[in-house]
Amino acid sequence: MSQTRIGRLFERLRTTERRPALIAYITAGDPSPDRTPELVAALERGGADLIELGVPFSDPIADGPVIQRGSDRALKAGTRVSTVLDIAAEIRKRSEIPLLLFTYMNPVLHYGLESLARDAAARGIDGCLLTDLSVEEAEPYVGAMRNAGLDTVFLAAPTSTQRRLELVAKYSTGFVYLVSRTGVTGERSTVSDAVTPLVNAMRRVTALPLAVGFGISSADQVRTVGTLADGVIVGTAIVRVVEQNAASADLPAKLEALARELASGLPSKNP
Amino acid sequence: MPNQQPATSNQQPATPDAAGHFGPYGGRYVPEVLMAPLEQLEQAYLEARLDPAFQSELKDLLANYAGRPTPLYHAKRLSEISGGAKIYIKREDLLHTGAHKINNCLGQALLARRMGKKRIVAETGAGQHGVASATVCALFGLECIVYMGEEDMRRQRLNVFRMRMLGAKVVGVASGSRTLKDAISEAMRDWVTNVETTHYLLGSALGAHPYPMMVRDFHRVIGEETRRQILEREHRLPDSIFACVGGGSNAIGIFHAFLGDSGVRLIGIEAGGRGAELGAHAARFSGGSPGVLHGAYSYLLQDTDGQVSLTHSVSAGLDYALVGPEHAWLRDQGRTEYVSATDQQALEAARTLAHLEGIIPALESAHAVAEAVRRAPGSKDQLFIINLSGRGDKDTDIYRENLKELDEPDQNRPAL
């Protein structure tokens, strides 16, 4: 399979720039679908290397209150799966930033696995992550995504056993998303002790880039995690800024500043 | 009807498969954090299932704490007035805490203790599972946190107080429709956060494997007793069994012992609510399509974009968007059938049962009564069994709101 923008990004960062990626999550359609492309552009200007484009779902069991509210706002604003695909196409007109759909199983299942893979690829999306899809149930989904040339990113967690880490590695392409701690999405003041052992355990079973998320919201935390992993994921802190400035014309500037601040924590990795 | 039947059909069920699938349904659709804990829970349960000491302790608690076996009662006046079938009622409402839910809670509490988990989280809709959870936690000295939608706390406030009196913490959930669906989401979020110390005591035959199998197994005793009792009383099997279906735990519990008896019709009754439009009911089979919610793939009420629909039922315990996966599979096989009863039909059936038999049913169970009474006139010489899964004390406020004339001093007894 030829590399997606995701694979090319991590290769460039590893060989040329020698630094980890800053990965930014944003809920598509929050506060409204027409604003998402400019918000993504602002995150990119501030230093985000990859965008996780959240497709809102009515029952987001893996998300804390901030992202739950973001999903509610997006759904109330009329965001549908097809809307998110159109948003991606709009972003793709002006940017080559890698785009990863980030959502739950049911909206994708209802859209149709094959149809979603085809339509997402056609609009310039590079991959997909379904929070509540276990590798055990993933065979049809992975097949559909592969056929369309999309990456499938899966989660690994501090509770994952060795056998499970191997399965996650086997089904993942692009990168592996390491969940820093048990729990739902949301900011935490310190980086979990579980990160180092999880990164080490995962390194032993895969050569794929490893990105760490859940609980990361400051440049200091980006620095800490960035010394261990190939990517650092920030979500809740971004959605919180969207929430607090939803009605403001300054929202893109605020998001750009947040991304710039977070990116300032990215360590350079000299050999 | 055949009348030469084996005394029991008590073999271990063949479903689900090793990955928790009932045909295409069921499975495990949860965040990776929960996958290893679910594997551990499954392992612990499969060991306990084969452990005579575990089974004997559970059996003792079911008999001497919960009050099993429950009676199978011949409802003579209801039968006469309905004018056809001979109707029996399986009295799960007489169990300790007032509903069948205690069967599963005792089993899972023993399992939690076996796994060394000291903290229990549970969800509740009508409050019956919450009360049963709080009860077993008191009994075993476990910390108990019950998540309950704020709308359900309002309409089931008696049960909120009972849970608190039993020592549980009741946490109101203000998201979404503020009902059972949101309570389950919040309980799952708690579990995903505290999974090292906590057991999630899921209260229906829902969720990720092994829950639908485990919850079913803990309720199979309902059907096993019923089968034995009806053979003793009538020397033959029933023609039809009626049970309400929210997640479907009481229904799967009574159905299971009869699955091999092809002459026994197994009828599940969903909540028809206020009408057939999406959002006004919880009839997943007539209004839904297969989808994933809270860890399982089954029939789901959802909109055209795969968002989970709001549901409505006068009974909080049936007010949920997904049906338990084994029901979907049994229906595909043609082994079970599902219909719905409206809010109004359930309320009327509750009043009928109260007047004729001196039994005030839970609103959930009243849905099953309504369908049995509806079918009885055309079913002369047939044997019906209604699984009366809970008693109606908790619903007194709702009955009062909906049967206002009973608060009048000189109300006339309605013609029945």
C-alpha cells in the first residue's frame, strides 16, 4: 500500500525535521460546519502537523464533558457525516495537512463501511480511528479502509495485554494512538506514569510511529511526552478554546496561538 | 400441545460464540482500555460458572435472601374476564427488592468479590436495578455508585431514596435525554476511569461480551423454575409466554428454558410509548435497524445519520434505544416474536391486574400483561404465562398522575 499523507508526515519528521508531530483534535461542525475549515487552517498555521477531525456522535462514551459538549454543539448545528466529509474537501482545497477522521462505530456503520471509505478517500481524508471499535470486530472495517487506501489507526491503552498490543499493531497503519491513562478525554495537570512503559511495550511490537493522547494540554506536557513518542495529541484544550470563544471573531487567532504555544514544547530530537 | 416433556432443558446454552456473538449481533464494541478488563471478567465468570462453591453460594442467596423460587400463580379472575386462555403469572415481583433484577445482582456481586473489586458502579432506569445493586453492595460491604438520569430520578424518586437508605451514592446524569441511555454512558465513563478497582454491575442483557451472556445466565433460573412449575401444575408446557423487553433481561431469563420447546411461543413486549414516530417510543424491532450502542451490535433506534434517537416510554425501565443482542438473534431465527404496548395500554393493564388479582405491577411488566390480555379472548384452552418482572410500588406517582379519577372520593369501579 502506498503511503498516505500520514505516513509521509511521520517519515519527514523522523528523517528530516527530527521532531515529534503535534496532532490536534477538533470536533467538525463545532461551533458550526462553515467555521471548521478556518479553524483547521489556524491550527495548521500555529504548528499542528496532523488534524484529527472529530465526527460528532450522540453518545460519546470515551469522551469527557468538554468534548461531549463540543459534539452536542456540532450536532445541534446540523453536522452530519456527509457534512464532515464536505468540510474535509474544503480543507483539502487549500492544505495538504494529513486528516484523520475520529469518531465512534455507529455513524460509520450506518453510513456504510465501503461508502464511507470511498467518499472519505475522494475528499482527501487519509485515515480513520473509531474509538469504540475493538480489533476483534475490526476485520470488515479494516478491509474497506485498506481498499480505499486509508490508514486505520487503533488505540492501545495502559490496560492492554501483550497479546492485545500485538493485535493493535497488526491492525494499525499510519501510527498507533497510545492512550496515556485509563479514563475519558480531558485535561490533566500531570503526565501519567503509564506513558513510558506503554511506549516501551509498544516499541517492542511495532515499527509504526507512536502518538500519545488523553490528558495533554500544555507545552510542558508536550515536551515531556514528545521526548518519548513520535506524536503528541491535544484535544480537549482545543475544544475548550472553541467553546469559550464560539461566538468570537477572534476564535481562529486564539486557536492559532494555542497551537503555537503547544508546538513550542515540541522537543527536537538530535541523534 | 405435546404433553410428554423432559422435566428440564437445562444444558449450557450454545450461544454466544467465544467472541460474544449471537449470530451477527453482540460482540465487543468498547474503547481499548476496557478490552482487557472485559477479558478478565469473562474468564472469571466462566470459572465461576463451573465452580460448585460459587453456584452453591448463589443458590443459597437466591433461596434464603432473595426468596426463590417465586410462585407461579394461576390468575383465575383475570383468565375468566379475559375470556379465553388460562393465564398464569410468574411472580418475580415478590422477590426481595421487588423485581427480578436481584438475581443478576447477587451473581455479579459474588463475582466482583471473587475478582477482588471493592467498588461497584451501576446504571439504573426505573431504579429497580439500582436498588438491587445498592442492596447487594450493602450485603457484601461494597462501595456502590449508581448513575441515574435526572428525568428518571424525578419520575422514580422513591427508588432514589431507597438506594440512598441502602448506602449507595446516586449520581444524577444531566446529559442527553437524562434517562437510562445517558446513565449507562456515564457508568461506562466511570468504569473506564476506575477500571482497576471497580466492577461495572450492568443491569440488563446488554453491553459488551460477556454481559449479555452473564446477565442472561443469572436470570435463567426464572425460566427453569417456570418450566418445572407449569409441568407440575398442568402436566404440559404453556402455549405462550409474555415478557416485557427493555434491554431484555427478564424476557431472556424466562425464555431460555423454553427455547428447545418449539410449541411454546415466546413473545417480547417493547414500549410503544405515545405513538409510532421516532422519539415517541422504544420499539426497536418495529422502528429501528441494526447498530452499535454501549458495546453491542443489535437493533437500535437511530436517525438517518446513525445518531442514537431519543426514546419515550411511561416506564423508565423500557425507555432505551437498543435491545439486547440475543433477542435480535432469536428473532432472526423466528424463535421469538416482538410486539409493543403503548403507555395507555400498559396503564390500563396495570389497573386491570390490580382490580382483578390484587397485584399492582411495575409499569414495565404491565406491558406484558397488556399483550396477554389482548390475546386471551381468541385463545380458548390455551395456557399463557406472564413474567411479572416487578412490582408497582415505585410507580405509584406515575399511576396517580395518569389515573387521577382514583383520587376522587366517589369514583365508580370501572366496568371490566
